[in-house]
Amino acid sequence: MQLTHEHEAVRRSVQSWIEDKVNPYVDEWEAAGIYPAREVMGTLGQLGMLGVSKSEQFGGLGLDFSYAAVLAEALGAIKSGGVAMSIGVQTDMCTPALEKHGSDELREAYLRPAIAGEMVGCIGVSEPGSGSDVASVKTVARKDGGDYVINGTKMWITNGTQADFCCLLANTGDGPVHRNKSLIVVPMNTPGIEVARKIEKIGMRASDTAQLYFDDVRVPQSNRIGEENMGFIYQMEQFQIERLWGALNNAAMLQRAIDCTIAYTRERRAFGKPIIENQWVNFKLAEMQSEVEALNALNWRAVEMIVNGEDATKLATMPKLNAGRLAREVADGCLQFWGGMGYSEESEISRIYRDARLTSIGGGADEVMLRILTKYMGIAGDGNA
């Protein structure tokens, strides 16, 4: 689709913010294994960038999703995939269902401060035994008077140690697994919530990832997003946005991998000449660039569908799958041209290599994307149903 001067203004604003408020500090945050989410999101919220495509009624800019897509790409300039992902959780993973299906009271209490950067959110779907298999989650929210009482465990929760609220998927009925779940906004300071541990990861290190316990956690039923037992459907809608955000951000990260590798191989010399003067290096970089451009084309086809109000599940699934696989190819191929420096902690490409690997796992593994696509193709067998 055709981007406008307004789109580019959003991109420039975010890039300037990254250079001023983020990139100078990412090495420190990576070493610490966490970044100051409230402080960083607060400054981004002041720019209006946490609610680019959210309703003006609750503090957003009221623009269409193409502007949120530009933001996702622009965040790829952050030299820490974990920080970018944390922001993406806030903008496009834990708040879409809240905005679309939440009550005005719930949106006033949680969406408005999330857009302003005054609250940090997280999304509570995955569990120790239920990652990509969302229908199998075991967390239960039973009714007691006007409340839900929640018991269960959530795993791999981005922003989990710093979040002010969680958009939680829990079983609220006894019906079929796709029709017995609800999304519930749970304040993280509610008694009975325990941050069991912060998980150490090989990449995305500046993003705090937690395991959470819920032990008789009581919240009002008015904290439910939309209709009861419709949470699985709402979460599938949310996944469209999450997966496309991941593909858009990943493409920008891979472009950064290519760009920094070109710069490095112009400086690094072997056998009397810069590495980049080897035809093999030229050709491999050109192949990678071609693949990234193809990924971008698919990304923006899906963006256009969402802007037009169409179901983009199929088109969001394809770039999510392609982005994860391309991340491994490009990050590994670029790292090879850095030689020993590519294997060191201090190089930009080594961080991209570690961070980008998550793309094939988070938000639905490659295998889940393939199952979805085979269903759309009409070739899924009974075992894939």
C-alpha cells in the first residue's frame, strides 16, 4: 500500500526517540536482564505512539492500522529485540481485545493509562503445558458472587515482573474448549498473584519474562473483556495483530542485520582486501536482501487487509512463518561474515542472532502456522483438525 507523509512523520518521530531515549542504554539493560519499562513507555506514551491506532476516546491517535504497522517496523531500529517486543506487547498484544470488546469502564481504567504509558500490560495465555496449544490452557476462573476467583499458572509472560495488569485467558465454563474461555483484566497487585521467577533466556534479554502463579485471585466479573466464554475467539483475533507485528518488526531487524553487516565487511579485511569485495559475500547479501523485501511485501498485503476490515488470519500467518525461518537464515548468514567478532557478545549481529530466534516460537510456533495454513488450503487431514 502507498505510505504518506504522515506515515513517514510517525517513523521519523519514533526513530528520533529511539536514538535519544533507548539505544544509548540498551547495553546496560541487556546486561541487567531487564529495562525500566514504565519509564521508557512513559516517554513513548507522551509522543502518542502507544495508541497510534487506538480510539481517540481513550487517548489514542485514532489512525488506521497502517500507522501501527509503521511503528512496528520503526521499533526494529532498537538495538535490543527485548525492548521492542515489550513495547509490542503493550501496543498490539495485550490491548487489542480490550479496545475492541471491553466495556467503557474497563477501557477507561486500563486502556487509557496503557496508551499514556502510565500502566504496563502483559498478556497471560501460555502455561507450562500449554504454549501454542491455546485451547488446552488449565487456568480456571470460577464465579463467586460478583467476582471471579482465579487459580492457575502462566508461563513466558513478557513484562511479567513489571506489569500493572494482565490480560488473562482462563476457563470460565464447562463447554467445548473453544467456547469455554474468557479474557479477564487482572490487576497485578491483586492478592494471590506471585511472580514465581524471572526466566533467563538466550536472547531478548532486556525483556523481563516471568512465570506467574494465581492462587485464589479475586477480581470483579466486570473485569471480563466482552462476552463470557468468548475469550478464545477474542484471543485468535488478537493473534492476527500479534503475529503480523512480529513479522513487521522482524523484517526491520533483519534489514538492520544486513545493513550492519555491509558496514562491518567494508571495514574488515582478509587476504589483503575488505571482506565485502568477495563476490560470494556480495551474492549472499543480495539474496538476503531479496528475501527481506519479499517478506515486507507479504507483510504489507496483510496490513492492507486489516485496514480494509478483512479477515487477515491467512495473510498474517504466512509472514509470521516466513519471518521466523528467514530470521535464522539471515542472522546466521550475516554472523558468518563477521567471523570471530560475530560470535562475541559485543557485536550487534550476535544480539540479532539471539533475539531473532524467538520469532519461530513466540506467538505460535512454525508448526502451528503450518497447521493454520493447511486448513485454509483445504488439505489438513483429520489429525490436523
